[in-house]
Amino acid sequence: MKALVTVKEVATVGEEFEIDETEIPPKYLETELNEWDSFALEEAVQLREADIIEEVVTVTIGPESCEDTIRQALAKGADRGIRIWDEALEDVPLLDVNAKTEILSAVVESENPDLILSGVQAGDDGFGATGVSLAREIGFQWGAVVNHLHHEIEDGVAAVRRELEGGIEEETEIELPAILTIQSGINEPRYASMRGIRQARQKELAAMTLADLGVTSDAVTPELRLTDMYEPETESAATVFEGDADETAGQLADLLENKGVVQ
């Protein structure tokens, strides 16, 4: 069996940053492997260590500059990686779910995996829909927001537990081939060891274009447009009490009384 894991380099911002129209300048950004994808990757590597999966392949959509980040996945145990990038993607400000689905479905056709693991969402755009959209496109069974996966996959059936609304959980069985979107906390992602980092440099990370996958540039034309970016206004300010315990207790009592909480 083969597992395909979607991984992504995401940008994060610190406490101090500026917004330039619909962008945050690169000097305020740091990059890292998407948090939810780390959990999906760890789950795939554990399945291989349990001799359920024979090969773990990662796939990412991103420019060459993201390879150092993506090699973290190889250092953590993935066997090889695929990176898709194309000139047609360079001027796309927001790669939406439909575009990602078109690209990833072509990778699935080429790789023919038995199990696809994806993070529930990405830390930057937060769509939370790519895994399910891909399942619909390629006709795979799927399970979303999976927080436990039994590692005894028998007769091509995976037993999972998934989160539903309102704090409810569901246990179900899903026939392979399937796509599972993995929730954070399902496991404890391993750190990349020095040995793993050295080995990752020798592992295959194949670069592919849209033409290599048989995908046209029209298929990745965005249907969404980013129109504005701003920091949300703070709806209420915190009240800070100063002084010793007796003074602050009195101030708190007065505030609660003014708010009508106590009489």
C-alpha cells in the first residue's frame, strides 16, 4: 500500500507587522511546515512503521524556495516528495480549492495511492476543504476531521474516529482507497533527527510542472479574488487593576456592580 500526504509551506507573522494593500511584506513573514500536515505526515509514517504502508510520498504545490521546508517532511520519515510549480502559478495571488483539486487529482492519477492523508486545514488560507474536494473529484471515500485512526487496516477498511459539531465524535469504517483529513492532536509529530535531516538531502524531491501532469493553465485560474486585508478592530478593551489585593478586589467589586453583575 502507498500513502500520499499533502503538505504545505505556510507563512506566519509575528506580533509586529504591516499590511500593504492585500499583502504582508516578506520581511514580516516566517515560513514553516503547516501544523495540521505535520500530524497527517506522522500518521502516515507510523502506518509504514507498522508495516501497513510500504511507501509514504508527500506532495506540495509551491516554488523552489519552499524546498527546505518541505524537506522537513522527508527528514521526519517520508520516502520521497513531489513539488509542483509552474509559471502559470506565479501570478496567482490566491490558489483556491478548485485549482488545488485539479492539480492534486492529476498527482493521484499518476501515483495511484491507496490512502491520502491531508491536514484538516492550512494555517494561512484556512479553507479546510481541499481534502474533501479532492475526494469528490477522484471518487474516493473520505473521512473529515479524523482524530484517531486504528493502525490495523484489514481487508482494505480503515476504522477511524472523527469530530462532529457540538463536541460529538463518530466512529466509522471507511473503505480504501480513501482520503482522510487529519485533525491536530491525533498524535505527537516527531522532530527531525540529525540523521533524518542528512538522509532527507539524498531523498528524491521531484519538481513537476502543470504540463508534466497534463493540467492546463486555465484549470488553475482562480475563481476567488482577495479584495482586502486588515487587522480586525478590538471590540472591547481589557481593564487592568493596579494595587494590592485589597485595592484590586474593591476595584473589581465596583466594576461588577456598575455592570449590573452584583448588587
